[in-house]
Amino acid sequence: MLFIGIKEKLEVIPFDQTRPDFYVEVFDGEFKPVADKFENKNIYFIGTSRGCSCDFGIEKDMKLQDFSETEIEQKVRQEKSFLNPIRQFLGTQDKHIKERIEKTKKIIEKEQSYFDQTLKLIGLLKSNTTDNSFTELYCCWAGEYSEPIEKFKTINISQVKFENHFEIELREKVKFIRQ
């Protein structure tokens, strides 16, 4: 669960069941114990299309989107499995390869979606962190809202390029400043 604290109010972006995407939810109810962890008083829950915050993050080296369709097919065809000879014998190997390629493409689409949603979060951080105000993030597991902060970090947002690497750690409070 990822929470953001900012000086000004944010526009709420409700979770859309039919077209799930990045969303910003009003901070209330069960989340109340998290409020003590923030200096800013406008606190929101930030989520991804999966309905939680688990998929935020960018690890540039692991982007599956960088593979072409041909490379994906080659990778799938090169996979070693003790079942391959059986599939070959039964005549189901080509069907299996096609299914694996489609499954891999869907994984790539999801990864691209989470990448895009993380860029939206980064944009939100950048636009709300000014010379006069800071932005805070705090991450914890659902239901562990009262647990203590284990790590503190301050990041000067004008000196860091997040598009290649952006990770959020559990029970870590990050304060974004612009200097």
C-alpha cells in the first residue's frame, strides 16, 4: 500500500473496474493510522490497475518490452523442458509454443502498463514537489498501517532521473525535495 502526502489537495482519480489504471484515492477509514507518518496533511492512497500498489517500480534492465516479437519467439523455442519430446511426439509442440508466445506477450503488455503507471506516479511527484513544498511517500503492507517506519530517505527530485530506476521499499518513508 503506497501513500503520498502533499501540501496541496490532489485531484482524486477513482479506480475504474472496467478500465483499471493508475488511481488516487481519498485517505480515510482503515488508513487513518498512517497519517502520523506524514508531515503534510493531504494524504492519499496511490494504486495501480491491479487495485493495490504492488506494481509500482522501474528496473530498466528488466524491461520485457525491449524484446521484438521475433526475439520472444526465439526465446520460447529455445526453452528447455523435459516435456518437449513428449509434446513433439504428440504433435502439440507448435500449439504449446504459440500459447507460450501469447502468454509472454500478455506479460509484456502488463509490464508496460505498470511502467506507464509508475511514470504517472513520478509525474505526480515531480509536479507536487516544488521549491516551497515537499512530497512524501510511505509504503507498507495492507493492515500494517501502525507499524513503525524502518527507513527514512530524502531525495532531491531535481538531481535524480527516475525513468531508469524507481523502487519503493516497505516501511520506508521518502521525502522528495527540490533544491
